[in-house]
Amino acid sequence: MIPEKQAAIEAIEAKRDVITDVADHIWEYAELSLQEEKSAALYCEVLEREGFQVEKGICGIETAFSATYGSGRPLIGILAEYDALSGLSQKAGSLIREELVPGGCGHGCGHNLLGAGAMAAAIGIRAYLKQSKMPGTVIFYGCPGEEGGAAKAFMARDGVWRKLDAALTWHPEDMNEVETGSSNSCIQVQYKFTGVASHAAGAPEKGRSALDAVELMNIGVQFLREHMSDRARIHYAITDAGGCSPNVVQPRASVLYMVRSNHVSEAVELQARVDRIAEGAALMTDTTFERKFIDGLADTVTNHTLENVLYENFAALGVPSYTEEEHAYADALAKTYPGSDALSGVAANNDPVLAEEVRQMREQNGHAMNAFLAPLYQGDAFKAGSTDVGDVSWLTPTAQIHVAAWPNGCPGHSWQNVSCDGTEIGHKAAVHAGKVLAAAAIDLYRNPELLKEARKEYEIRTKEGYTCPIPADAVPVIPD
Ligand SMILES: [Zn+2]
Ligand SMILES: [Zn+2]
């Protein structure tokens, strides 16, 4: 390994306690989307102390921030998340479902590790830039509301990502691998209908039912489903049925819609059709409605050039290793959910030859923690889920890795994840992710040709142009 990378990795090791301490604090804070006040404040404080220039509340989002070091180009962005999920409070390192705070929140998606690992990368890159005295800038982006709020998409609307030469990030998973392929775009809109209450038997003619409007809207969308492309999906939840008294004509009712497609431009068009169905439902029931835009995010644009750089560095650095106790804990945790033997990872799910390779690696590994690097897959891959990393990827070449932080097959957004995310297994994932991202970034700073190639690929893949799913006047909100 070149001495520049070695120095960056040593700088991360030297700050190991700072990084894992932040991961543990964020785990404990477990703040929900767009309410990450303590988490964002902690990052700002630590990054300032580590020599970064911090700008708080960027793009009008209170818990979004940037932390910059260096000057000139290349300009590389490192993306961090730190929001938790409701109802998932859980004791760390436990093998049973045990709430830490009754009814509290928990880091079921490992974003406490995600942010800390991204910070580790930024610390390593800063050490490289400082030592090399070469031009170059790193910006650590604090991106709130990944689980709801899609801050990165709001930041994309404001053009934040456009100035970057590349963006790198990671996500805790059950596999060590380079992520590739696309995902669904997704737009969330809430429709709140208002009618007139009255006695359902005594004066039905005086009532106007908001619940009827919601039901008719849902039927309208049901018919729409026959006339949309196969790649689109529409989901909904009735978030307010107007009360629990059938003998009252419901004066209010709300429904939350989620429109998905693997093309953001199609999702935007489809969403407009759902709006018109809401208008129709209001007309039919003589009610009114308020449309509340919640959030939107784009599909992901893959970048094989950057993925290759990440893979080379991941392969050179290897993967985290575990003590016997850690293996024993993860092996036992894997017995608490179904599917712990399923082959996981993007390579295994998309290519039968690579799947066999992964199967053999798992067999040799012999434990629930996947202590090996999955082979690089660069064919077409698609995940039906959504991420606001997509909006970044439409505006600058973007790539990400997964680092094993959970046992194989561990379900997303589960208490098992929360349990693991608060242990040394989680710490190892965060620190390791930081090292791989920093090492890959150093290659990009040192070889402008790589960035040029990544840009060329990005331009081909995004030639239709970015359709931002966030309206010009929208502000991040939480659905009520
Ligand atoms: Zn999640
Ligand atoms: Zn996540």
C-alpha cells in the first residue's frame, strides 16, 4: 500500500475512540428523521475539533450541515446519515427483544454507524490532504431524514451535489461488498380531505364524508394501476379515518400516498395523475382537500468506474475480523430470525456464477458474520427500495460500499440490527468503511484520469437529465 494511504489509515486508527464514541452516542440518541438535533450537534462539534470548517443548517434544513477541509479540486463529498426508526428501542448486544426505552426509537438501519464511518473517511482524507499539500477538498455532508424527509433530494434541488467531482458513501449491511445498480424513485404526498360532520342517521343529507373521499380516491388509484407501466408501484396508508364513530359522518380523513418508479420522471408524471384522482374524489363527495408534499427521491445512477476503485481498495484492505465472542454472539443472533442461510449481496442475487462463489465463501467462513469480500458485480442490478443517494447520483458520479455490521440475512429495520449496531461488531464496520472510502478517495485525488472516466460514464448514464422530484416551494416535513 502506498505510504499516503497508510498514513490516512493510521490517522483513522488514531481517532478510533472518537469515531466509536460518536457511533455509540448517536445510537443512544436514536433521533427520528428531521429531528436529529443532538446527533447533528455532536457531529458539528467533533468535526470542528478535528479541523473541519462547519456550516450548520444548510439548504434551510436545521439538522443538515457540511464540514469542509482543504482547498481547490478535486472536490469529493462524503455522505453521512444519522436518523433512527420509531418503535425499535432495543438493548445493545442482546439476543432477545428487550426495549431500552419503552416505546422508544432505535437505529434499526445502522445510521449511527453510517455517519461515524463517513466521519472516519473524512478524518482519513483530511490527514492525506494535509500531508500531501496537494490541492483537493473533502466535504462531509450531514444528511438528515433518510428514513423519511429525503434531505439529499432537497439538497439536490438546491444544486448542492453539482459542484462535486465525486460522492462516496456506505451503508451497514450483512455483507462486505461494493453496491451497484439502480433503485426506485419514490414520491410521498399526503391528501387531507375535509367534509362536514352530521348525525349519520338523523341528518345524513347535511353531512359530507371525508372518509368517502379517501375511499373513492383509493378506488380511482386502483383503476389507475391498470394503466401505468410495469415498472411503477403505488402504495398508500390511511393515516386518519376520521374517528371511530360510525354514526358520525366523518368530517376529516387523510391518506398518504407513495408513488414509485425506476425512472424519476415517470414517478413525477404518475404522481400528477394521483393528484387529479384526489380532485375527482373531492368533486364526487362535495368535500375539499389539502395536498401536502412530504418528500421525493430519484432512482440511483450507478457508476462502475468508481465502483471499481472502491473494490480495489476494499480488496487491498480486507474485511473486519471478529473475536470468538463476537462470532458466538452473531451466530446466536442469526438463530432469532428466518433466512439466515440465504445467499445475500448484490453479486449473489444477480449472477448464478458469482452466487456459487459467494456460497463457497460462506461455507468456508463458517459463521453468521460474513468475514469475506463478495465478488464485484457490474451487470444490471435493481433494488425495489428507494434511497435519496439517488438524487446525489444524478448530479455527480456516486458510489457506495456495504460493510458487514449484522449477521447474514438479518432483516432490515429490525431489533436485531439495533442490538448489533450498539456493539463492537458495529464499531468495526464503521471504522473499516471509513478506511475503504478514504483509500478510494486518495486514488481519486491522485489520479485525475479516474475522475475524468467516472465523469464520462456519469454523463452517458444521465443524458436524459435529472428531474428533481422536489417542487420548488416544498420544505421538508414529517407526515401527520
Ligand atoms: Zn432504512
Ligand atoms: Zn439506511
